[in-house]
Amino acid sequence: MNIQEIYIENLKCGGCANTIIKELSLISTVKDVKVDVEKSQVSLVTNEDTLTEVKLKLSKLGYPEVGDKNNVLHKAKSFVSCAVGRINS
């Protein structure tokens, strides 16, 4: 297992970060999830095989990796994820 860093779109605040940390921590092979809001960066410990699953989960939450498609649906989902993260923090 290695430290992986993913730069993402639509990351706005601590609410977003809370949702990302909570959801990625549900993946059994993911450990030590950290979110840097200022850098729009997610770092975590996992293996290469799980990285695709992590990126897919981020995209479904509305936070696609930088360079991937970032459409209106992603942006809308990120607002919902952000709101949920604020409520549950």
C-alpha cells in the first residue's frame, strides 16, 4: 500500500472534505484519507488496484479528478455532497 494523491475538481470547503473522507473510508482497502481544500487534493493510503475505485467514487460524489470530464451533473452532485458534509460534521 502506498500514499496516493489525487487532485480533484469542485472541492469548496470543509463540508466537501467531510463527505469525501467519510465515503472513501468506507472502502476497506483505503486508509488515512486526508483532504487539502486549498490544493483541491485528496491523499490516502491504498494499493494501485483500488485507485480506480477511489476515483470512480470521487466522481460519483461530484469530485472528478482534474483532467476528467467535469460537467454540470458533477457540479450539482458536489453541492449536495458539500451540504451533507456540513450537516454531518
